[in-house]
Amino acid sequence: MCCRFYYDYDVIRPALKEEGVFCPESPSGMICPGKEALVLRRANEAVTAEQARWGFGDIINARSESYLVKPLFGLASRCILPAISFYEWDSAKDLATFSFPGGQVIFLAGLWKIIENDPRFVVLTTKANESMKPVHDRMPLLISRKNIKPWLFDDSAAKDLASEKMPELIVKRDVEQMMLF
């Protein structure tokens, strides 16, 4: 599951530059469903970065195990969402932040398509790894930096990457959220 992630232009831009991807300026901050975020996608034989809005209507996530057979995702292309961290709430509504050591960029796998002339994306999810299980049974499908191009360009490699074991993450628990009701 993924319902928020954090984007930091000043950290992500240099990482994308190393990969040969021009990163258009975009505001840093928490990205939630309905907001625009930077999406990496295939454009001919190159990787391009552009803004897209989160959600195919009310759908914000798709299961990596079954998206290929769902009609809603039939015309979608694979994409990647660069982030610094992502967030999830546990059953007690406590917030947990997931990141890589040293603030390394996380690459979330997603799907991208145009809906009513508006570029849109959803985040692909997979089974939770050990660092995620105490919080939720699903997590974003993470793509390593070296696998950005295989994920975007190679159907066979993408299938394999979708079933890889997810790396362990640093988990930070924030202060308990107060309930209003």
C-alpha cells in the first residue's frame, strides 16, 4: 500500500542527472492522491521526466501481481516515481515513514496513462517485506536505480522485477496521531 510519499527536488535532481534524465523543476513536499508528482517514463528510446496527477479516478494503487490482467490498466505504461520516503498508517492510525539509509532516492514502480487529456499515474504495490509487515501487508514495488531502464523498456525484465524481494527499509514511527472521534 502507498498513500503518501515525499519528493525533494534538490536531492532527486542530481540523482536523475547521473542517470542522464533531465529533471524539470517541481515543488518539494508530500505527495498525496490527486496531487501532481514527477514521473519517469519511456519516451521513444529515452527516459523522460514530467508531471502527472496521482490516481486513475479513485484508484491510486494497483497490485503488481495482477495489473496486467485488469482492463483498467490495459493501456497504461510502466513508470517510476522518484521519492525520498513514503508513508503508511498502521491499524492504530500511527504514521510510519519508510526510507533508505542515508536518504538515498527511492524509485516507486507505477503505471502511467492519459485520462481525459491529463497525464495520470498509480503506484504498484507488492507483498510487504519484514520492515513493512508490522505496519501493513502491502508496500510499494521498489525498483533499484540500476533497473530503471529495464523496468521501463523491457517487458520480460519488468515481470521479473515485479516479483523480486523488496529491500529492507528504515522505519521511523512518528508521534501517535490523535483521534478526533
